[in-house]
Amino acid sequence: MALNSKNTSHQKRLALHRKYAEAVDLYANTGMTLKAIAERCGVTVGGLGIYLRRHQRELVLKRHQIPTEGKDPQAIRIIERGKQSPVAHAKYRDAIVACDSMNCIDMNISQVARLYQLDGTALANYMRIHYPEILEWREKVRMRLGIHDHLFRGARPECTAQYAEAVELYRTTDMTLPEVADACHVSERGLNQHLRFYHKDLLKQKEEQRRQAQEEKSKERGHLSGNGRKHNPTPETEEKYTAALTLYRETALTMKEIVERTGVPAEGFRFYLHKWHKDLVLERSGVTEDMDCPSDLRKARKRMKTVAAKYAAAIESLKQNPRPLAKVATEFGFNPETFRNYLHKHEPELVERHRRLLANLKRK
């Protein structure tokens, strides 16, 4: 079985490499864009991008002009968060130098962009993110020289009003950008651009929060994780295991019985419980709050909920009608020695009372 599984995995890997072979060749030997390559080879842009970053990372780094000598390619970030990519920097470098020069002060950004065969809006947006000080300098100098193109600059009042609620919600909560955009009924891409242009301080604050979250060794449920999202199971996962979790919390059914009733995968449910509901696992295992949480629950001294339910009727019968433990165990279909050990471990007072009663009966 293991051999067949290994062969299947190998065949899937070979099929994956064959699927993207032509695209990899074009990516390595031409200057075509990722989108153009994907269209020619009949694959998706997203799938090709993931494949290249995972299996041909050195080619991706080479195209982005990122040196790899003496470094592990898998450990090198292609684009550092908040920083320029080498390719974009090389593309806009000359135009930015021109914008920062008095030689082109009489030209607006669109005219400078056309001079270097660039898109005016793209150049302006790039400078708003990485070189806002040059735009401010140009505006001041052009106004002083009397060069006025009557174009509005900065955040338009209607845009500020449109995104005001979303910006405040993003500032005061731990909601992600998509969640904020959905809650405020605004475009996610529009909100993202608005923040990058006019609220860089807020983005730096969020970046610092993510950095601190990444440094935390253990992530608590509901707290921020390193990617800006809260450390919680997805709504789909919670819905999938809702019925099983209810049975686990409110009944003494075993794991096997629960997964058979609800139809969820046993390993998946076990992982879900240990990751998101450790308190219930410990409660079932008889590990109280004043005990150190053991790495292996099977080795801990515990009184499991399922085991307690198993012996509950026999123990109650023994309390109502004292008689030899072996006889009680036989009546309820238990191993006498196992039943005796359980009572000595978890019901020592009952065992002592039972021993005294039997002793008194013998003397009579």
C-alpha cells in the first residue's frame, strides 16, 4: 500500500512538471510576461506563478535581479513587504530622476512618463508609494514658478468621505482588509490603494503588529497571527465539525462513535479538537487546570469522561448493593482486575467503605 502511494505521488509530480515544461522554457529564455506565457501555454497565471516560485525559484530570482550567491533560494523573499522590487525600480528609475530634476520641471508627470515610454498613471502611483517627497517638491517648485496645470492633487474630498468609515474600522479593529472592505461595502483594491497613498502611518502600525505576532512562539485563539488574520478556524471548518463537537462536549460517546454518527474524518476531527478545543480534550482526559498540561495525555493520571460513563452504572449498583467486586464486574461484563484497579485509582473512599462492609458481614 505504501509503495503504491509513493508511485502515485511520483507520477503526479512528473505530470506537474510536464504541464509547465513549455512555460518554464519561455520564462527562462524570453522576456515575455507571466500573463503572456500562461495564455500561450494554456495554463492559469496563478498556477504558473505558484509553480515557478516553488519549483523554479532561482529563475524567478534571476528575472527579478536578486542575487542568490551563498544563500538558500527558498529563504529569499522576492519582494520585501513595503519595498520596491528590483524590476520595478529599474523600470521607473530614469523617469523618477527626471521628475526630481529642474530640467523637466516644466513637464507634468504624464509628459515625463511618455518621454520614457511609460504609463503616466502607473508612474504617478509608483511615486506616491515610494517617492512622495518628490511629488511634493515638484508641486511647490511649479507653483513658485507659476507653472500651474489646474489639476487637483492629493486625496479628493469625495474619496476621503467614501473610505473614511473603512479607514477608521481598519485602524480600530483587528479585521483584515477584505473584511473591512466587505463590511463597509467599498472596493478592496480601492481601499488598499487609498491606504497606500494617504495612510502610510496606519499601514506601518499594522505591519508592526504583524511583526510582533510572528515573534510569538504560541498563537492563542482569537489573537493576531503573523499574516494579519486572527488565529481562528475558518467558518467552513467550524460548520463541518459543529455536530461532532456538540456530541463530544455534551455526551460520553467515544471518538469512534462520534465520527461514525456525524460522518466526519476521524483524523481531521482529532486535529480540530487538539488545535482549537484543547480545553475540552483536557476535560475529557481528566486533566484539571491546576495540573501541568502533559505532552502525552495517555501517560497522565486521568479520569476520562468516556471511561467514567462506562463504569458509572456498575459503581452505582455497588453503592446500593455491596458485594464482591469480581461479581459486580462479571455482571456488567468488565474485566474484574481492570474494574478493581479503576476503583482503587478513582474511587478510593468507596473501596474502603466497601471493604469495611464486607468485613462486617463476614464477622456476622
